[in-house]
Amino acid sequence: MSAENQLNQSDKYLKEMVPLIIEERKKTGLHDLVGGLECVIINTESDRQKSAVEELLRYTGLEFTEAYQDSDYKTYVLKTYGSADFLIRSRRHEKNPFSTFNIFPKSGHLPNTRLETFVFHTTDIKSYVEIQKSRGVTFLTDDIIHNDKFSFIQTTPSIYTGNSLGFIQWKDERGKYATAESEILNLQLRKPEKDYLDNIKELDHAATRVKSADRDSAIIEFMKFTNYNFQFAVYVETLNSITSVARLSDKDYAMVFTSGISSYVSDEASGPTEKFIHNYGVRVHHIAFNTDNIEYTFSALKEDGLDFLSELVGSPDEGLKQAFSVASKNTILVNEYIHRYGDFDGFFTKSNVTLLTEATSKQ
């Protein structure tokens, strides 16, 4: 057995690192500087941006609140109660720091499309940036961006995930993204009047697919940027896949990392997770929404034209039900719909993870 396989078949190293990273945060002053997820930024091709927004309005609980543009981006803002916001953007220039992460066999036709950035709240962005820079962290801008609504900075894309992490400190009203420099766009986008959409709630988690060899490094990197900690992992040996979960608390948005147990050899031999990375690159695979009345909602979504990679998996006795949609042609993202029953105190079950991972082999 290779050293890589021995490492990835155990959480021992990650569990040992958690208290060390917590102690490091305290010593450096990072502890408690970063809170929960404020928004996610999804970039699309300019000719698919409106379709991406309409798709999210049609198949999630998100609602359109504003649109604006500045010198760099055209942005639509979508929100729902209790959830991180969604900023759907397209670039107004050709410079794209994420482009090298997007050119793969099944994603190269959409060279600007991915969920790029997870933006977290900070209470002191100046101190945060000073500390991280002293540790060698690089950001996309030399300085913090200040405007009349907030101060903001984001990291360069991670070599392990292709994701950037953003940090925002609000100056006044939380959740207002258009600034005095923005041109407000007079766009009216109506949400379909479908009763089942009220059942689709906040963003529960997002799952990034990372290479087998980079699994531990990706999770440790994320812990060092935030107050999140590795919590547990579900191993599906038959599909060469590990699903790892990092939490801020049991009530907050969770960050999920899915990786292979061993590295890619071929589509046939390596399982759905490593196959996806080979074809699409490291990237966010799905966004998951808490869903009430999931049986009815799932049927209604299908009737409304949304195709699925899986049927509903799980049961009330097991504690939860979940389903994966097909990937969007506009964002390359899969929607997950998830419902946890009663006093279920877990996050996933191995049986559900196995069935959903297997379903992604269709991508």
C-alpha cells in the first residue's frame, strides 16, 4: 500500500491538526476574527448569466433582489431568509485568475464558469489581513478594497481546490452589495409562483471535489483561513471516495470536501470522484439546500422540468433524505435537496453518501 493510500484511509492526521490549528489561531490573534458564510460568488459566461439566474429562481428558494454593474462585473444578487446570499456574476474584461482551473475536457467550453468564492464575515478585516500576510498568504489585491458599504478582500485561488475565500466587514447595513460607484440596473426578474419553492430553504453546504493527494492539505488550508474545524469523514471504499465535513457549529453552513482514497488511474478504475476531477478539474460539485416536505418538492421539481442524477435516497428511519439534480448547463453546479428528520443529530449517513456518489458517475 502506498504512503498516499495509508494517509487517506485515516483521519488521524487531520484530527491531530485540529487542536494545533485552534491553538495557532489563538496565538496569532485570528481566533474569532472570522464568522459565518455571508455569500457565494458564482461566475458565468456573459451570455449565460441571465439563464443561470432564472434557473436558480426556478429551482431554489432564492429570490432576486438587485442587479448592478461596475468596471469589473455585472452582478445579480439572490437571497433567501437565513441563508448565505448568492452573487451571480460575469466579467466585463478578459482577465480571469481562475481560468487555469476551468480548462478541462468537460468544462473547457465554459472557461469563465465556476463557483469561485466563498465570502465570510470578519469583525476586523485590517487585523485579519495583516496576520495572514505575515504568514505568507497572498490576496488577489495588494490592499483591502474599501467602499461606502463594506471592506473586502479575497485570497488567490487555492492550488488544492481552485476556490478563493473572501472576507467582508460591513460598514452599515449588512447584505447590501451595490456601492455608490455601482450602476444600478433596472431589471425585473420574476420568481415563478410555485408553492413548492417555499419548501426550499437556506444553503446547507457546498461540496468541493479535490484530488486524493490534496485532501488533507485542502482541509487544513481552509481551517487556517477560517474558524471552521474538520469534524468527520465518510469513506466509501467501493467507489474510491471520501466525503469530509468541516463545521463552524452544528447550526451553520458546512464546508464539504470530497476526494478519492487513491489517485486517478482511469475513468473506469478510479470511481466517480476522481473521474469528475479528471474531466472537470477541482471545483465545487454541488450546492445543497435544506428542503421541507421533500417528497412533494422532489416530485414537483421533476414535473417542472428539473432532471435528476438520483431518485430520493434515505428515509425517515435513517434520519434524512437527499437527491442530486443534473448539473446546470449554465453554472456546472449540481443542486442537492436535503431534509433531516426530527432529532437526527448526524450530518450524512454512509448509505446516502454511497448512493449519491454513485449517481455522479453519470456526469
